Amino acid sequence: MTKAKVLFDKNYIIGQIDRRLMGSFVEHLRNCLYEGIYDPAHPDADAQGFRNDVKTLIKELGITAIRYPGGNFVSGYNWKDGVGPKEQRPRRREMAWRAIETNQVGINEFAAYLKELDIELIESVNLGVGTPMEAGELVDYCNGEGGSCWSDLRKRHGVEKPHGIERWCLGNEMDGEWQINTLTAQEYARKAKETAKIMKWMDPTSKLIACGSCTNEIDHKTFGEWDRIVLEECYDYIDYLSLHRYFNYRPNIHLAYPMRDDMSDIPFIFRDLQDYLDTIISACDFVKGKNRKKKSINISFDEWGVITPNEAASGTSNFAQFEFLDAIIYGGLLCTFINNAERVKIACQSLLVNVGGMISALPGKKAIRQAVFYPFRDMARLARGHALLPVAKLPEIETNHHDMQKSLVVAAAHDEENGKLQVFVMNCDLREDCELTLSFGSFDKLKGAGRSILYRDDIHSANSFDNEAAVTSEIAGLRNPENGSIVVNIQKHSWNVLSFNVQS
């Protein structure tokens, strides 16, 4: 058994936890939207064609914001195709994912869907083949009160009140060679700046998110320098810089770049994410200081996920089947975002349904929770108030490619208003439990309120439509701390939430 010591003190504050850290991402990609979220033929569909069983699980997850409609998709998408009478909407050949886009769901349908679920919409505009003026027209269509051609068109389409979309993404992954109309940093920076000007003229309340490096993988050559160039040009017009990253420890699976890591390297994932954030936040602050700016640019990590081992087939449709170990990694990634709450203000898990989804929902079947559903739900429900700085001595284990790495990731959220303290602990050691000593500094009186544990001895356990409860979390009791500390056993490869009531 390894040993760890962690101190949390209510005065050691990292920053306020933004509610948008618990966001997700929906793209017109395969069966994420169509047949997943929207399926008029499903027996549990509502009058608009959206599945009620999926809505129920989304509410249970506690998602606060959703980025839409892409993703690579948005770089070839004309938003005007997706408004007006459905029977008049064109079917387009969609280039990003090589499909036919029916345009049966567009901005009005999706905005109404999220309003029903009380989820904030973060809208993406097309800066691939799209123009700055088209982006501005979309803002006017969505947010205009009336009196202009585009806001009046929305009203003729049956949407009287503005959608009131506040946050907008200026394109998607424009430094990626896979993107429709990839741009150089200089090209993108100029286009983003001019787009931002028009969008803010259309709606001065808009908060804009510029594309930063879409990954920090070794072979991605624009990393860092792209961010500096974009910030130099756009600083006065943007509020966030967007980052993306999909984490993978399976050598037989590749995305844009060669895969180098294996299961032993899982602990490195969390240091790699922290290094990524440190580099880009430093770039933001370098440009801030160099140009004597007052405001700080925050981070929108609006695509993140873990690559699934396979996509399980059911009839003609596929769904991402996460293994238990992927859920543990989710917990560590979420802890890392909480530990950077001062600057990371938006984070969107990718994707919400089916393709990389926390929820699986196929035609004719009921929606089920994937293993990764549980740590996200824990964070979304409980991570309120201020993130606290962990002062820690953590165990280390050896990796095959990255030397010694810490095997425990910890985070804490103090909700002073409601008298709650939540401690989140992820152990990615595949062999040994950990004896964790938690000390609480200036917290005078704490009472154990319970513990949630996600653990399976078989790290390859996975939920399926035949066995949707193969991986679920369990609730246990938690004793009160004594003399300002408590010792708990953290099982190997497990996700844990320790809940305390703070006594006044």
C-alpha cells in the first residue's frame, strides 16, 4: 500500500469554480445528434422529435453548457440551411464527416431544446469556408430584438424572443490540417479579429472564444506559437482562448498523430494536461504583459475526452463503449480542471451521446449510462464554490515512457454558502491501494456526510445495452474527522468523492 498526505485549508483558494466547467459538446457527427439526441421515430420522442429518455439522463448528469454545432462540421456548415420550414431545408453533402446533412435540426430547434433543459448554449460560427459577415448575420438572427432582416426572419420562423446566446466560438481547430480550409496563424488571427468586430457590433454583450492550439501532441507543430500570434492580433476582441485534447493510452488506436503511450503511462496524462494549461496560460499572460493590457484571457477547454477502446456495433449504428478505467481517467481530468479554476472557465466533454458519449442511445433502444457518466455526474453535482489548493505529498509510480509520475490526483471544492466541502480523489495505480491522510487546516468543525466510490476489480468492465449496470458508483458512510484530519483507504484504480458538512 502506498501513502499520501494532503492538506486542504479554506483560506488556500485557487479560484471560483465556473458552472461552465461542467459542459459538454454536441456535433452533427454520425449518430451523436441524429438518432442519438434527435430521433422522431423513437417511441420515447417528444413532439419535436427529441428523445425524452436522453433528456432524463442529461438532467441527471448536471450539464451546464453545451457547445454546438461543431467541431469539424462547423467549418463547412451554412447556418441558413438549418432554419425555416423543415420540408424546405436542403440536404447537403457534409465534408467533415462525409455524410449527408439533412438539416432537420438547426439553431432554433437546438436552442429551444437546451432552454427546456436549462443548459447554456455556446454557439460556434464557421470560420472555415464561412465569412465574417455570415457570422455577424447569425448573431443578429439569434439575438436581435427585431427591426432588422435577420431578426425579423427569426420571428417569421416562429421564434419571437431572441435566443440570447452570450458565448460564441470563432471557428474550430483552424490550425489542424484535417480542418475544412485550414488557416495559418496569421490568416486565422486576421479573420477572427474582423469577425469579432462584426459580431460585437451586432451584439456588444457577446463573449468570444478564439481558437488556440487544438492539441499539444508532439507532432503538432503550431502549438504555442499559434497561440501567441492569435493573441497578439485578437486580444482586445476576445474573452477566451479555446483548447482541445483527446487523451489516449492505447497504442493500436491513432487519431491525427501517432500514438506513443501505453497503459503504464496513464499517470502522465494529468501532468501533460497541466503542462498544456501552464504553457497556454503563460502565452496569454505574456501577451497581456507585453502589450500592457488590463484584462486576462481565460481558457475554454471546449473539447476534451478519452479515446474509447472500440465502438460497439448494434445493428447499423455504433456507440462508444467506455471501459471502467476510462472513467477513472475522467475523474483525474476533471480534478485537473478544478485545480485550474482560476483561469479555466469553460470545459466541454466530447461528445455527449454515442460517439465518445457519456450516454449511449440507439434507435429502438433505451438510453444508458456509460462508465464515464459517473465521475462527471459527481463533479457536476458537487463541485460548487471555490476550488481549494491541495498541499500534497503524493505517491509516484514508474511509467514506460515518462519516468516517475504521481499516481493520485486530488481536488476539493468548498461551498461556503451551503456549508459543504467535497474532496475528489482519483487513484490510477493499477496495483496498489493508497492510505490517504487528509488534513483540513482552518476548517474548525467537519462532519462526514458520505462517500461515493467507483471501483471494479476488472478494469475492462463496461456498460452495454445488455448489462447497463456493469459499472456503477456505490455510496458508503464516512466518519467524522478527528483532530482536524482523517485517514481513508483509496482503492487501486478507483474514483472517490468524500463529502463533509462544514459546521458553523
